[in-house]
Amino acid sequence: MATSWQLSGSYFENCNCDVVCPCLVSTNAQLTSKPTQGVCDVALVFHIDKGNYGDVRL
């Protein structure tokens, strides 16, 4: 049986590609397209406001 989980919060990402990064929105398999600026340099931020993983509060 799988552990139930839930999250709510904010997610932010920024990379060095042109607007709308092809790494994420391409019709190819996700994360297999080449970036527009050589290599993909990316920053990801997750802020969890509330959530749980089973009985563990996040």
C-alpha cells in the first residue's frame, strides 16, 4: 500500500534559456531537448506552506 501525501506551496524556477525553456515544454520526452544557451543552468526553489507524508507533517 502506498503512503498518502499532500503538499501546498510555491514553486519557482529560472534558467539561462530563452523564454519558455525547451527542456520542459518540448514535445520530446521531458528534459531531453537541448537548451537554447549551451548548457542548462537552472535554479529551483520550493516553499512548502503545509503538507503531510503519511503521519509526518511537512
